[in-house]
Amino acid sequence: MDIARLALAVLQVYTWVIVARVILSWVNPNPRNELLLWVIRLTEPVLGPLRRLVPFGGLDLSPLLAWLLIQLLMRLIAQAGA
């Protein structure tokens, strides 16, 4: 497995972790839930700075912005690896 394919796989998994965070925010689980804490620890290093960079008032669009940036990065990696 080459580096480009590995990077694409990691980014794809990270995208699903962001989706999991969005879904977990809708159901409002126990704040001490280990799965929730794990997902927050993985996503906050990306979502936190995006949230501060582009504030949207009460609406948090940082997961959407992160998803768009990851998709762009994945396209760039795929083109460079081709």
C-alpha cells in the first residue's frame, strides 16, 4: 500500500469520525460516555480552529467546512498519486 492510498484511507475514516460527532451531537448522549469523549478528542483539533476561524453565530458549520476541506485534500492526493 503506497503513502497516497494510506493517506486517503485515513482521511476517509476521519470523515466518518466527524459524521459520528455530528450524529452524537443530535442525540445528546451522556457527557461521560467513552465513545463520545473519544470522538471529541479526535475531532476537536480540527473542528475547534475552524469554529474560531469562521464563526456562524449559534450555528456550528465547522463539521461541514472540515468535510469540504478533507474532500479537497483527498482530491489533491488522488491527483498527485495518479
